[in-house]
Amino acid sequence: MRTARFPFVVLIFLMIFLIGPFLVVLVASFGGDPSLRFPPTSFSLEWFREALEQRSFIRGFDVSIRVAVLSTLASLLVGIPLAYALARYEFPGKAAVELIATLPVIIPQLVVGLALLKYLIITTDLPVIPSLVVGHTTLLIPYAVRITLASLRNVPLDIEQAAVSLGASRSTAFFKVVLPNIRDGVLTAFILAFILSFNNVPVSLFLTDVGVATLPIQMLVYMEYNFDPSIAALSTLLILFSTAVVFAAERVIGLSQAFK
């Protein structure tokens, strides 16, 4: 009996460890105290209104959305052809190409951010938004490649060859036969990349500027001078936003199936 209970107890402690911080933020966001504290001594929704009316947060949300959409689309435009080449062709240096495509995940993001600051901002004097798009795209390409590659390996080569043998060009076969069969994988890569870009801090920290910063960076700047529950309220809204996106993706395309 003790042996049967042990895994259950471990699971409970693990869930508390994982979910506990989110519950603390959630409860603190409804506090009526002038400073962030847990547990709160009173209940209020005032800090949600305060968070939604902060101009810096609104600007940061706008920047984050634009950068996330553009960098996600750019990573897919690069990642899908690269994944297709890795899945369908044998060529010299294939293993090296696959490794290079994974490097942005292996290298610490602070190092990536510092390198991008040197070459995008200091050397080329690129504006903030394009710099953020390039930086986030660099980080998202490995995810676009890996997820799309997993989907491509589940699509038999025979059906593509059959389309070509019936007169379709390679590009026509890809767009009309291959791409519809990896649609769920592409959508999964889009959603995952979008969330990763939207929530990114290390690279964004190096590439933002005064007045042009992503929402996570605006939150960090705000906390340097204020420690009120509006940050907890905004964090709660962001948790709900990310959870809703993932839940909708799971219901529509079966997000978890893309990783099997």
C-alpha cells in the first residue's frame, strides 16, 4: 500500500511545485493592498484596471504582438524549406546543417542577444523593431525546423513521387500534396514560436530602446520603480492569454500530437 501511495504523493508535490508560483501570482493579483503581497489582506479588481490602462504596457503589448507575428512567419519561411531539404535529400554536410540550425537553442540567449546587439544595433544601426524581428527569428528557426521535420518524416515519400509521376512539378507536389499533410505541424510550429517570441526576455533585453520595448521588458522596467499588484494582475492576464492560445490549438489541431 505504501509503495502504491508513494508515486501519488510525489505527483502531488510535483504539481504544487509547478503550479504553486502561478497560484501565488493569481491570488496576489486580486489584492487591494498598495504593494504586492501574499496573501493579500483585502480583495480588489482595481489593479486589473490599472494594468490595462498603463500606456507603457499597451505600447509593449503592441510591439510584442507585431514582433511575434513577423518573426514567427519569417522563421516558418526559412524553417519549412530547410526541414524539407533535410527530410527529402542527402547532401554533403547535412549533419552540420542540422546542427547549425539547432545552435540558437543550445547557445545561451544572453550570448545570442549580446551578439545581435553588436551586429544589428551597433554595427548596422538597424531600427529596434527590425532588430527584434531578426533576433527572434534566429531563436525560432530551430523550433520551426524541428517540428516541421517531424511532420515531414511522417509523410510517405511515395505520395509525393506519385504526384510527380502524374505530371505535377516538384513545387506543385509540395504545395498540393506535402503541405496539406503537414498542416498541423506547421500550425503547431506557428503557435509555439509565437508564444516563445511573445514571452522572450533575454534577447529582447539587448535589442529594445527607450519607448520601443516588448511587454516583458516594459514589465521589468516598471518593477524597477513600482511594486504594486498591477504586475501580478498583468501576469495573470498573460497566463490566461497563453493558456487560451494553447488550449485552442489543442482543441483545433491536437497540439500534443505534433510531438509524437
